[in-house]
Amino acid sequence: MKRAQVLRQVLVVTGLAFCSLSDGFIFGQMSGMVDALNGKDSSINLSDDEISWIASTINITCFCGFGLMTILTEIFGRKKTITIVTTPVLICWLMLYFAQDKYTILATRIIVGASYGGVLILTYINIAEYVAPDIRSLCLNLMTACGTSAGTFLGHVLSLFLHWRNVALIGLVPTAISAILPLFWVESPSWLATKGRFNECERAFKKLRLPSKESDLELKMLINSQRGNNNTTKNNLFVSILSKYGSACKEKYYRRMTVLMMVICVYRVAAGRILFSTLIITMLQEMTDTSDIILFTLLVDGCSLVGAGVSCIFVSRLRMRTLLFTSGPIANSVQVILACCLYVWSDNSFYVRWTKVSLLALYCILISAGPYAVLETLLSELHPLDVRALSTFVLGAWAGVLQFLSIKLASYLFSVIGYHGVFFCNAGVVFLCLLYLYFYLPETKGRTLQEIQLYFIDNSYGDNEEMLGSEQRNDLLTKKMTIKV
């Protein structure tokens, strides 16, 4: 029995890992494609502005995927929705391979953006709902850090040796696997609870979790928190979603969570991982003034992958606040040092090149091992269960717009204020985000999603009620949440 539960957990984690690998590969392949279309590949004539649209469109159309996911996941559940939103990516890889004009390429970016946005958010949601609280942060980093970094690394390296069309064809493999594996999962217990299907919720929960007193209490709290809240029917699904979200927005606790998540999204954009994933090949060529960047690319992407691996150790041993406020300032300091070096050193001798690239690689290790490990975990934890899908859509749209502007304006900013100016600006934004998070971010490690929501409602995890006993304390937490939600 225990073996079956472990295998189901492994199946979920593996499926989500391939989702993240596929997402990372999208940006890795696009980096090589953008660089080729910038000069090496003359088969499709594109202006600099058109290339910037191709590079950035995914980040703005991803919010369409957030909205699509919000509706589909309410109707079909978590597991089927992943297959539905992943399938268009398979078609786009084929479209990209046979593309002969800019309109086809741009169309694939629009479609892939919508699918990428849906899969990205579903990855966060599913990790939060399927995985036990004590290993949630570890699994999340295996997915979103190691998986994404590995996909990006693979895309970048293949783009240095193969034509971008052939790299697109290779992308069919991880995407197909990520679409097939979820069909063999059990449905999310949390989703079943929101639909009032409590018997199915209990069966699914017990298929996923090993029996223990803690898991029994978590299941009881999950079911009790949703009793009386389920008024969704097929006839008023859209109205019900908006009604629940409108009610949540009136609550002070949700507004606090929303502001916190908005700051987290700003931090993620300013830290620059998507920027590096999308434009790193072009950036390295311009920063080092050479086209021979194979070793530089391997170093930077390899360090990002190493940092993602190290993050799994850190999140399993350190508290979230400790990790963020230790690694965050150190990584930001390295970014400032890198900006200073880019400003001071105008020549590109052998040692200068390697110093610049080494600092960039060190920065990639630090942000992957620390800040991103925490920020990705928080984005999976801070949405209330009742409005998780729509809340994710709203915050995802905010993040998508920010990321779109970051990529779309990157080439312009690089030419106006230089790479050093961009890094200085990003460092300033990160500093402000860290300052806000220091005062308002609670410690979430090891807490259930219901306990985290309670913290924002009551400014307490209820630990002072431990004298009542574990079961009584969970009953009390449930009552407080029912009153507020």
C-alpha cells in the first residue's frame, strides 16, 4: 500500500518535472533562434523590432493561458487541464520547423505563450495541492528550478550546434511526455474538495499520502474548510468564480497576500532569469565581443543548473526567510559588482572576458540556489484555495506584463544605458523588494495551505493554541477560516 502511494507521488513529480523541462526548453530554443534570425539565418528577413516582438510575445500572451487555465481547471480538474493546454505546444514545434515567414513564427509565439502560461501556473498549483507540506519546497525546486534550468541549458547548447529548426523538432519529446503522464494521475484532492466531492477527495488524498496523524488532520482541515462554500454549478460557473473572487478582494487578508505576491513577481523579473534564458546567447556575444561563446554558455547555464540543484539542499535544511535574506543580498551584491566591471572595463582581453562571464555565472548560481528557490515556493503557497485559479490568473497577468516589458525593452535599454545600467537598475529594484519582504513575509516552511491562509487572516499560525491538542487546534483554525472566507 505504501509503495503504491509513493509511486503515485513519483508519477506526479515526474510529470511536473517534464512540464518544467519543456517550459525551459521553449526559452532555450528561442534564444538560439533569436540569435540566428539576428544575422546568421537569412532565410527569413526580420527587422530588429520584429525580432524583439518574437522574443517577448510569449511573456505577454501567457496571461491568456492563465485565463484559459482558470476556466479549464474549474471544469476538467487539474490533471486533464495540463494535457489540454500542453497539446498546442506540440503543434507549434511542428509549425516552427516548417515556418517560412515571420507571421508563422509570431503565431507560434502567441500560441506557445498561452500554453506556457497555463502549464506554468498549473505546475505551481499542482505542487501545492498534491505534495505534502514538509517536502513541498523541495519538490517545487526540483520542478521549477532544476527542470526549467535543465530545459534551458539543453536548448541553449543544442542551439549552438544545430539549426534552430532541428532544435524545435527535438522539443516535441519533453512536451509529449509532459502531456501524457498527467493522464495517469489521481485527481487533486483539493480540487475535489472545492467541488463538494468530499468522498472522492478523501479517497484521492489517501492514495497520495502515507497514513499518519498529521495527514489525517490535514485532510480533515481541507474538507472542513470547504463545507458550505461549494455553490458552483455548471450553469453559473463563471458567475460563481467571479463572486468568490470579489468576496475575497473585500477581505483585508487577501489584499495583503496580493500585494506580497505582486512584490514577489517584481523581484522575479528584476532578478533576470527569464531575460538570461531568452537572450543569453546574444548577451554573451555582445558582453565579450566574440562569437565563440560555447564555453561561456556552458559555464553560465551550467552554473544555473548547479545552483538549481544546490537549492534543493538549501530548501530542505533552511527556513524560507533565512535562505531568502541570506542569499538575496549576496546575489544582489554580485550583480552590482558585475555592473561595475562592465562599466569600468571597456576592453575585452582574455582575462576581462572570463572575469565578466564568471561574475555572471556566479550570479546565476546564487539566484538559482537562493532567491528563486524561495520565490517559486511562495507563489505556489500564497493563493487561497477557494479562488486559487482566478487569483493565479490575476497575478500571472501582472507578472506576464512585467516580463514582457523586460524582454521587449531589453535591446533598447542595452543600447541606451548599456548592460551595466540595466544591471544597476535591476539591483535597485531587487533591494527595494527585499526590504518589503523582510518586514511582511511570514515563514511558510512546513505549513499547510490552510495554515498559511490563516496567518494572513489572524496574524498567527495558531501555535499558541497547541495546548488544546493537535486535533482541537486544527478544528479551531478551520472555524476561523470559515468565518473569514
